[in-house]
Amino acid sequence: MRHCALPAALLAVVTGEGNPSCWQEGFSYSLCCGEQYGPNGNEECWDGMHTFKTCCISGDSFASSENFDDLMTRGSTGDASVLPAIMQLLSTGGEDCPSVAGQCEGAEGISGAQWKAFFEASSVSKFMRLQPFPPDGDPRELWSLCCANRTISVTEHAERLWPRCRAGAAALVMAVLPQLELRLGQESAMEGLEVAGRMAEQLEAEADCKWLYQTNRAAWSHFTWFLSEAKPGGPMPCGPGSPKIFVAEPAEFKSLWANPLSCAERGLCFTEVWVHEFLRRAECRVSQVSEADFVYVPIYMSCNNLHEALESNSQERVALEAFMSRLTLEEGPPLLIVFSCEKWKMHWKNWLSSTPRGYVAATVEARPLESDSFVTWHCADCFRFGLDLVIPSAVASAEARRLQGFNRQPADRTLLLTWRGEHAESSARSDVRQGYLEVNETVRPRILKTFQSKEDADVGRSSMRYSFLMGNAHFCLVPRGRGWWTVRLFESFYAGCIPVLLSDDVELPFQEFLSWETFSVKWPMDRVDLGLYEHLQHLQQDEVKLERLHRMVREVACWFDYLQPMEASCSPYQGFLKLLALSTSRQVRDPPVLRRFWF
């Protein structure tokens, strides 16, 4: 196997100047490690991976190996000094890939410098969040430069790029499949997948360095099954006793579930897409309504913002009105509707509250937000306890794989706790800040005030190295967002990090068969103070309990992993179907009166 080599400049030992891998993008030894900043250096320089310990301590050969895999092995054993070198290597964009065939020349409107920027961004995105991609490396921009001519097929565009930049041709086509689907339709996306797949097979057979090390293939891991054939009695397992489900997809309403690739990459609130793509290929899908226990209604309400009257979603709103009016007036099995955000993003009450056939809501948020012109509140009776289902939120493929990549063994973790995000007092976008103010969110600012000064805690605003921080901490704080749910809970399982729930009224998925108190902590929001810090320290010092919590997090993680649809014994799809099978015999009950916590 070929290896990407560390640039020679990083191999030198720079006595008295700390770790040379740290000094980039304007950072320097004097700026970060000068004596005037005290024993911990300049706090403005550190982010969890770059620390005083990994950057300032002099006299060691921080990057003594030229082999990328050796560096990764050292890092996985707890040698944090190599982490800055790894990150700088990943951002070299393939300049050190030895294969001549791996070099990319400018052609078809894309310059050599733009290819370099594309590979730099792609390789770094495997380990850090890049939102958005740098303009010179943005795949959508590169595609518009080379391939905007729609009279030429996707295959021909890719084949024209191939001689000048082989890995780039395959990676660029894969990266723009969601845009091809959105602008040219699913057939063009399938064509792109086929040609890029053929190229990828050749690159992998040749162990092409750029393709193997400097493309973020995890971001595309779901494309193949999203674009595969979908039919009743498909290959994806449902498990014993699963209900039979009819997927209602009249062709005239296809705009309501169109463009799954682009909808699934939008970020939060896209679980609706993953559930739909699974059920379309599930073995328990039936071809006739008369055979079904439930009729699943695929509506990408979050993707299309169907709770708002916008010019951009006018076609979808017309389709929604006609589709739901038809379904709710017909007799037949109960409807199954998925709500995947803190708002249930369509005006559902007019249809569902009066339909004679009944319905079941599967939702990530049991107390959805509602609002008028003046105030926002949590709906107390939208979710019917005992009948409706709480399901986990999906995590985007690229983020999930980043978190898994940094999922360190418990003994190698150096942080007690971490949390990174925005809040009502942050200087982020005004709409983000206003969203937290609307729901009177106070726990996130309290986290910052309590833990910012603690050496074994890393808290603050969103960080590009978010995945590393979660994988390096024993406990991940999970404060409420705008809703009581938050995707950070499900990210923590990919990172192997014990979740600390700071959301008093959250309803958790799969409580019917998972004992959440065995793999998480739930702490009152109004008690986020030094008492929580001391409690987590005590848990860390109790080796038996800490080991048990970590072990259970790893054991139950499969129940929250939407990336494994073929897993027959443990997946969110299996959990969802297990609860759905019970819903036919369950009764609506009152919501819980008392909040429950566990420590």
C-alpha cells in the first residue's frame, strides 16, 4: 500500500520552538508559548487538539515518522503530540503523493490550484467540519466551471476530466451527485454514480494515494442505496413480528419526497429521508394497501419547510394539500407520519385530528414548538403518549464517520467533559441567537460560565475540531436546543462519549426496551454548576462505574446508527418497527407528571 508522506519541513526537530506542526495560519511559537502568557500559554491559540502540551514543550521530535499510518497509530495510543502533524499532513492536498498519475493538471476550466484546493478541503473534511468548503475547492463551483453544458452527458464530462485528474474526476462527480439530482433529476444522479463507481474501482485497484487518503468517501456512503432499486419485499430486514407497511407514493405527488440526496445533506431535521429510503426497500413493505398494517406517508416537510408559505415551496404545498386530503378521507389502515424536527413542519392538525383511519406520529421531538406572531411555546398535547413514537435523529454520514474515527478507548481520553455550540448569548448569526431567545434557553450559557476555566473541560462555541473533542472526552454535555431534543445526543454514541442530558422535559427514544440510566446521566438544568462538575469527576474516579458506562454506550450505539440499514438485530429501523408493532394494541395515556433524573 502506498502512504502519503509527511512534508520534509515537518520532520525537523526545532529545539526551543516547540512543535513545528502547530505553526500555520498565523500562529507562532512566540504568539502562543511566550513566557508572558503564563504556564498555559496564550489561551486564544488552543482548541483541544492544539494545546500547550502538544505545541509548546520543546526538545522532542514531534513528528519522527514519515508514515501517515504510524502517526495515526501513535495518536490512537494517547500520544497527542502527533495530532497537529496529522492535521497538517491531511491538509497538504496530496502534494506528497508519489504517483505521477496522482498529480492533477489544469484543464476543462479547472486550474491545478483549484484541484489542489479541492483535495485540501476534501482531506481535511474527513477530520474537521468545513462549513462551507473554501470557494476555490467547492465541488459545486468546480462543476459549474467544467461541466455546466447540459447538452453533454455526465459520463462524458467525467471522462473528459479523467486524463488530467483521475481521482479528481471520480471524487468531483460523487461530491456533486446531490446537485445533479436536484437540477437534472435522479436519472442523471444515477448516471453519475455509475461512472464514478467504475472510476473508483480502478483507483482502488491501483491504490491511488489521492483517492485513498485525500477524498472524504464517508460523505457518499449512503448514495448507493439511496439510488438503488426500491420495491416491496426488498432486501432490508424488518425483524420478526414487524408490521406490514404500504408506502404511499402516487406519481403526481412525487415533489413531496423528491431529491433525497440533497435533502439528506441539509444538516439537522433530515431523519425523514432516512426512514423513507429504508421503508422503500424494506422486506416488510407490501404492494397492496389491503395487506398493510400501516400506510406510510413520505413527506419531506423539513426539507421543503412546509409549515411556511414560501415561493420556493408553492408546488409542494399544493401537492401536500391534495395528497393529505385524499389520504385522510379514505378508509384504510392508520397513516404513519414522520416528524423530524423540533417543529412539526406542516399544518397537520386539520387533516390528522379528524381522519377516521387514525394515524401514528414517529417524531424526534415529543413536545414540538408552536408559535404565533408574538410567542413560541411547546405543544403539550400534540404527541399522544402511549400511541405515538419517539425515534432517534439521524446524523449526517460525514459527521458520523468523523466521530467514529476519533472514538478513542476510554483509557486514552484526556478530557473529563466537552460541549461546543451556539447559545442565546453568542455572537453567531442573529437568527440563531434569536431562536434560542424565543424559547428562553439558559442552560448553554450556564455551561460556559461553569466549565470554561476547568483544565479538564473543553467548552465553547462551535469548533472545526468538534469530532476530536467528543472522541477525547469521557462525558459529552447534551443541553437542550430550541426543542427538548438535540442531535448532539446521537452524535455522542458515534464518539463513544457518555451523554450527560441537560434537558428536563426531553422524551428519549426506545425507553420501552433501553435502560437509559445504564449508559447516560440526566441532570437538572437549573443545577448546572460546580456540583455537576464534581459529580462527573467522582464518576471518572470510580473506575468500575466509568468502565460500565463506557461499555454500555458502545453496546447500545447500534440502536442510533442510521448508516447500517442491513443490520437485522440492532438499528434505529429495528427499534422503530418494534415499537410500531406494539402501537396497534397500545392506549393513549397521560404524559408523565414528574421529571425523572439519574446520576
